Amino acid sequence: VEAWFHLYGCRRWVRLSRDTRTDEIQ
């Protein structure tokens, strides 16, 4: 489960980062 959660979270974070494009995330 940890691996799935990590992979899903990582992908979600990347997608969210692209949508927001904010310096705060960087």
C-alpha cells in the first residue's frame, strides 16, 4: 500500500504543480 500511495501522491503532486504553476510548490 505504501508504494501505491507514494506513486499516486507523487503523480498527483506533479499534476497539481503543473495546474497551479506556483513558485510556492517549487
